[in-house]
Amino acid sequence: MIHQRVNTGLAVLVVLAGFYFGLGFLLDGQGAAAGFGIDPWPEGNGYFVVKGVRDIAYGLTALVLLLLGHRRALGWVVLADAVIPIGDCVAVVTNGGTVAYALAVHGSAAVLVLIVAASLLWETRKRSAGTPETTSSRAVASPAHR
């Protein structure tokens, strides 16, 4: 039960981070870009909109799965979306940013996202295995066993 509560808190943080970064790029693109690690940032506000919408969409996807109680699917989505900070890390390194900054900001974010995904998947793996009582009671209630 404690593991589930911790995971819920971590999932909420994942959602809030998506909204925070997304809204930051939509509402104050230049300010948000300053902390991204690429200097100078590509010209034009189109980049800010793309980055902002992408992060908000990630947050919304995680929020929907969390609210619907689809914790295993949430774990897989969070795992798949670890590609985002990994890609951001590569983008910083290949576009004039330093490796140290890319790893400190985006690499650490990727590690945290991977830890949250692993924890969610571990929680749901343990629950889906079931206890002997749960397994036997399901077998008795199954139409095939009547």
C-alpha cells in the first residue's frame, strides 16, 4: 500500500512536470529556453510552441491514465516517454550545449522518469501476480470451473 501511495505521488509529479515545462515554453518561451541548455535557441516562436505542446500532451496522457486507474499502462507510457528527456539531452549536446549541462538537466530527468516507470511497473507486476487466495478464488468463480 505504501508503494502504491509513493507511486501515486511520483506520477502526480510527472504530470505536474509536463504541465510546468509545457506552460513555461508556451507562456515565456525565451525564459524557458534559457534553462534548456542550447544557446542561442533557434529563432522563431514555433520551437517554443512545439516544445510546450509536446510536454503538455505528455502530462495529459499521464494524467488520464492516473485518473482512470490504469497504473500498469501508466508505467509503460512513462517508460516510453523517457525518450523525451533522452532526446532533449542529445539535442543539447549536438546543438552547442555542454555535455555536463545536458547530463545534469536532461540526463537526470531521464533517470528520474525511468525510476518512476520502473516503480510503477514493479508495483503492478506484484499486484498482477496475485496471492494464492486471490488466484484460487478466481478459479472457483470462473465459468469454466462450474
